[in-house]
Amino acid sequence: MSTKTEQQPSAENPEELNDLKLTKPYTWAAGIPGVTAAFKDIFEETGVLRGTGALFKMNQKGGFDCSSCAWPDPDDDRSPIAEYCENGAKALAEEATLKKLTPEFFAENSVIDLALLSDMDIGKKGRIAQPMYLPKGGTHYEPVTWDDAFKKIADKLNGLASPNEAAFYTSGRTSNEASFIYQLFVREYGTNNMPDCSNMCHESTSVGLAESIGIGKGTVTLNDFYNTDVIIIIGQNPGTNHPRMLTALQKGKENGAKIIAVNPLFEAGLMAFKNPQTAKGILGISTQLADVYLQVKINGDMALLKAIEKMLYDAELKEPGKVFDLDFIGGKTTGYTEFINKVKDFNVDELCVAAGVPVEVVQQAVDLIKNKSRIIICWAMGVTQHQNGVDTIKEIVNLTLLKGSIGKAGAGLCPVRGHSNVQGNRTMLIYDKPYEKQLDKLKEVFGFEPPREHGYDVVDTIKAMHNGKLKVFFAMGGNFLSATPDTGYTADAMRKLKLSVHVSTKLNRSHLVHGEEAIILPTLARSDKDVVNGEEQFVSCENSMGVVQMSKGILDPISKDLLNETQIVCELAKATLGSRSVINWDKYAASYDAVREEIGKVVPGFENYNQRVRLPGGFYLPNAPREGKFETDEFGEKAPFTITTLPHNTLADDEFMMTTIRSHDQFNTTIYGLQDRYRGVHNERRVIFMNEKDIVKAGFKAGDKVDLFNYFGGEERVARLFVIVHYNIPEGNTATYYPEANVLVPINSVAKKSNTPASKSVIIKIKKHTE
Ligand SMILES: Nc1nc2c(c(=O)[nH]1)N[C@H]1C(S)=C(S)[C@@H](COP(=O)(O)OP(=O)(O)OC[C@H]3O[C@@H](n4cnc5c(=O)[nH]c(N)nc54)[C@H](O)[C@@H]3O)O[C@H]1N2
Ligand SMILES: Nc1nc2c(c(=O)[nH]1)N[C@H]1C(S)=C(S)[C@@H](COP(=O)(O)OP(=O)(O)OC[C@H]3O[C@@H](n4cnc5c(=O)[nH]c(N)nc54)[C@H](O)[C@@H]3O)O[C@H]1N2
Ligand SMILES: [Mo]
């Protein structure tokens, strides 16, 4: 047993860097290196048979849904070989691993010893195989029975002065069935404190779109990509984070579409694609993707969109009725006159300077779209994670409305979601601000009075932990500490808890920075067989385009001591609520069909859920804007133009704007390896990408070791030991990897209205590294 008494570190904090190796950044994505990298990982972790068998079932009808991203599967012609990508294969390798964490492992490794490891090394230890408990003052997790674990949690929950002293987090992998049961328990227990990963992800999208088009989701289907004129991709790196999207882009290009990329970095997967699943790709023949590449400054997107609108307006003046869709504007929108009066006064030159893109290059993009209306606009974290994220999304909608590019084939809005069921979680009522009518429905179907007061989202949860208002934190998946902003502040917050509980597949830092007592409950992963009462069951998920599909794991679970997430919630509900509950939890623990039956009664669009989810390819949820119909709270059947303001991204001489991005070798806080192959960065993640001129101006050279500082709100945050990499990024801008740089993201720097941490625009100072 360890006798150490010092506190465990809040974040990864190495004393030495690895031997960084740099190679030339790629100008295309996927192809053979992608495939070999994927197979190497999966065979190493799982063995040949377990690995290949599972890969061939991934994203096939009747197989399991890849847990790596929410990109949809083709409705009809799925590749007979495999509908997976390199990063899906790595995600599978990570969860299908044969390594497991036994009670002996936890007896040998103290919490502090584990916390001293890197995030990658923590994650590579293996799957959690039995419930574990860390007593008050304990140094090591100890095995605990399921019954004791539920009793300990129930006692704590029942001992609180109010249910609002507990919060229940969800990460986006949880199935529809488990999510629905989870929120049902939390609401019967009595709180809406349901923060979820969406709060840090596409919340700006959900808020912005709900207000402007009446639904917080995208409007396109995969088929729209195949027959469209222009695809605009803003702040998204599909080559790494949604590789199967490249196949759709390629198909679109083959049918004549043009692509416009908007990104401060030249990302390989936006430039060209060698499809590893076609003969051409295997021979190394690539499809060019972006026709115009707009290298914006970080958060220059708003200025860019406004410049484009003004240039379109000027073109419309020259060719009236040929650029704007006046019928659409007249029939389906509101606020046009006021909006266009503002546009008239925009100064294109100033806007292009603010965006960081030369006018001539913006003009090329405008020329591609001006006489087209089959336009799809895609976006992800490069747009949502800024203080003005909601406004930028509304500006994207403005552009779409001017062009009438919504509610018709080959056109529409495409926020590309992250976690594979993050969109489904919200549809299943995982939300801290539920609508009255949803709560009324729960009451009508189940017969209890759900709490009406809105709960805490992620940022408010952290603050409430910090100020002592929250005492119990329960997480359904995820890695709350490492995924959230301001790691030091959040760690302090988590250490103030009475109890922290994580339902997890793999060990992560959130298990190691814990409350007074802590519990880890092990669960099945997406690829695991889910057998209940001797019968193999399936769950279902909703992808980024609103298709609900079944997912059935095929691998034998690593341990007999795992419960599925629904069973965990049902047992916890019984232990906590006992005879107070009006719900038959055993019925739901025994069968997902029984859960789906109830979802069909509560959530619109899920009628006959059990029949329809069994159809090959699943079913589409209703989506009014896709049919050209709007229904907003404020403007009825019209979609409003929104007047937004330009952000002021001013920096002092010694300040830089930092964005935090994903490497090619990670899934959020799970670090697969140290290679960011496409960007040519190998063997080290603690790098800061800088423009060559900035490096010289600041008196550094590439390869120098530096410390990064942030002073938001008068407080100093520091992330030590990064190495400078010279990279093609706009002047004044820098990039680092998430989660290593989360230490610097201020808890109070959030998007207006969505409260999403502004982790893509962090102002930093860079100083020479000191020990
Ligand atoms: N393999 C893999 N797949 C994943 C994930 C993963 O970690 N690994 N994560 C999943 C999740 S939860 C999500 S949300 C998605 C995330 O998918 P993405 O949103 O693609 O992920 P990020 O790496 O955060 O990067 C966003 C892109 O925005 C650019 N960018 C940064 N700042 C700005 C800006 O101010 N303006 C513009 N225009 N661009 C900017 C970056 O250069 C980068 O190319 O991927 C999902 N899929
Ligand atoms: N600076 C910065 N911060 C960011 C971002 C950024 O771009 N920059 N991105 C944000 C975004 S978009 C997101 S979505 C969040 C992600 O935040 P989270 O969703 O909280 O983080 P993950 O790393 O995806 O969670 C990984 C853990 O989930 C558990 N897990 C995996 N599969 C399952 C499962 O099937 N069931 C259960 N119960 N557990 C499972 C494993 O134990 C694993 O360690 O991070 C956010 N944080
Ligand atoms: Mo995400």
C-alpha cells in the first residue's frame, strides 16, 4: 500500500517531453496508411479474430453502430466489406481490448500513482471489470458488490437536503433506451440537474437553430450530399473526426459539387481524399476536395460570413432575382428588410481583414455560390466553441435563407455531431432545460410530478460543486474532469463532492480526481453482446441526420460482472426510491422493448418504435424544416433573419489567440497514440502550433520549450511544458491539443445563450519554460 499523502495532480503534468518528430503535413487524407494504422491497432489490442469479426459488423444493418462519431450510414448501398474508417477501428480496438483491470490491479496501484500517469497511459490500462469503491481517506480503490455500491449511492442521494444537491451527467454514447430510463429516474428522484457533453459541444447549434428554424438539429440527409452544387465546411476536420463523411464528399464531387473549406489550418481531409475502400483509392488516386480554401483567422468566421453576404448583395443588385431567392424570402422568412439594410452598409474590405482572408479569395467562394441554391453548410466545433458561437450559427442561417437553401433536395444545414448518440440523448429528454410539454407528457404517461425548475448544465454544475451546492455527482460515461474547461478549478470542484460516481468502460482521470468517496460502475460498451435473461438484446441510436437505427454488439463481454447502463439505472432507482417510486423498474431492466414501448408514448416521432427500429436501416425522425416548414416559438411559421454583431478579437502585443483541437490519434479525452499523422506531428502532444513570423517576433525559435498562460478574469492559469511547432496558421493564432490545454480555458469564458465553454478562442501569453 502506498503511504504517499500528497494530493494527486489535476491534469497531466510531465517533467520531460518526448522526442518530437515532425514530417511534412499531408495534403490528402485516408488511403493505405489509414487502413494499415487501423488494423495494427485493432490486432494488437484484441487479437485477429475478435478484431476482424467485429470490424465487419460495424455500421452494417443488424450490426453495431460505431461509437466514434455520429456521421450517418448510407441508407441503401453500404459497402459489403466494411462501413468503418481508420478512427472507428481505433475506437473499437480501444473498447474491445482484452486487458482488464482486476481488483489486484487496483490493490497494486494507488489512486495517486495512477494519477501521475499520462492520460494515454491511464486509458491503455484496460477495461474496468467489476464495481470499485474508494472509501473516505482511502488510497486505493477496493472491489465492492453491485448491491453495496447501489446502497452507498442511494444512501447519499437520500441523505441530501434536496435532490438539487445532486447532478447527473451524460456523455454521448449512451443509447436511446438507457438515456430515457436515466432521465426518468433522475426526474422521479426530483431534479433537472442533467448536464451533458452536448453543453460543451453542439449546444450553440441547438440553441441557434431552435430559435431560427424551430428545431435544434440539422436539415439535410446523406442523399442531399450526392446531388448538390456547393458544400461549405466551416470549422470541422472531417478527415480525422468524421472520416466516413469523405466518402459522401467524394460522391458529391463526382456528381459536380464544389467544396469551400473555412478553417485556420489546412486540414488534409479537406484538401483531398484517397478512398481506402475503392480500387482507385488503393492505387493512390485521390479526389480533390476543397475548390476554394478560406484560411480564416480563429473566430474570423462571422466577419467572413458578413463579407460573403455583402458581396452576394452587390451581385444581386447587378442581376436582380438571380442571386437571392426572393420567393423564399417573401414566403418563408421574416425580418429581411431590416437585415438587408444592415448588409448594405457592410464594408467588404474591413470584413475581409477581420476574417483574415484576401478579398479576391472570398470572391472566388462567392462566385461559386452566387447563382446556386443547392448549397449545404456543414460545421462543427470550430464554430460552436466561441463566445459568439450562437450568433455565428444564426449568421449561417441568414446566408441559407438569402439563398433559399433549406427545405429542398441538395440543400440545407448540416451541423456534424460528435458523439455517436449525442443527438439521441437530447431527443430522449437528457436536458437541463426540459420543455413544459415534455414534462407534462412524462407526468401523463408515468403518473409522477416531474420537477419543473431548470437544472444545471456543465459549466453551472462545476460552479455549483465549487461553491458547495452540489454534493453528489453521477456520470453516465465520459471523462468530466478532462473534458471540461479550467481543469484546475474543476478538479478543486470535484474534490469538494461528498460522492462521485462514474459508470464507465475504461479508466480515466475523472476516477482519480474524486469526491470524499468515489465509485466506479463498469458497463458494457457498444460492441459488447448485451444478454438479458438469456436473450441477446439490441439498443438504438440517432445519428447526425435524425435516423434512428438499431445497434447490436457482438463481442463477448470482458467480464461476467458488467451490467448494461439500463440495468444500472433501474437497480439504482430501486435502491434509491424504493416504495416511493410509481415505476416498474424491473420491467425495463428486463427488456429494451418495454422501454421503447414507453418512449413511443412520450417522444413524438417514435410511434411504433419497436416495429420501425427493426426495419433494415431504421427510420427517419420528423424534421419540418427539411420539408420547408418552420415553426419557431417567436415567429410562428416564418424563419427569422437575425441581426448579429461582429466579435472584437483584439489582442495585446504579447497575446495570442489559441484554439484547442483534436489530433488524429484520439477520441476526445481517450488518447490512442501520439501520432497526428496528417499534420506531421509525431511522438508528442504537448505542442503549440505557431506562425513563423510570430515565433520570430516573440523571440523564440521552433523547438523551444514554453509555458502557456491565461489571465481571464484576473486569475492566472498556466499549462507548463509545451514545444513550439512552426505551422501554417494565421498570424496571431495558435493551436494546441485538447485536453492538455484545457487547464487554460476559463470557466467563465462561455458562448452567450448556450453556455458552451469557448475552448476555440482562448487568449494566451507564451513564456520561456521554467522548471
Ligand atoms: N477520431 C475522432 N473522431 C471524433 C472525435 C475525436 O476526438 N476523434 N470527437 C467527436 C466529437 S465529440 C466531436 S464534437 C467531433 C468534433 O469534430 P471537429 O469539430 O472536426 O473537431 P475539432 O478537432 O475540435 O476541430 C474543429 C476544426 O475547427 C478548426 N477551427 C478551430 N478554430 C476555428 C475557428 O475559429 N474557425 C474555423 N472556421 N475553424 C476553426 C480546427 O482547425 C479543426 O479543423 O468529432 C467527433 N468524432
Ligand atoms: N478544450 C476543449 N475541450 C473540449 C472540447 C474541445 O474541442 N476543446 N470538446 C468538447 C466536446 S465536443 C465534447 S463532446 C466533450 C467530451 O466529453 P466526454 O464525453 O465527457 O468525454 P470522452 O472523452 O468522450 O469520455 C471518455 C470516457 O467515456 C467512457 N465510455 C466510453 N464508452 C462508454 C460507454 O459506452 N458507456 C459508458 N458508460 N462509458 C463509456 C470511458 O470510460 C472513457 O474514458 O469534451 C469537450 N471538451
Ligand atoms: Mo462533441
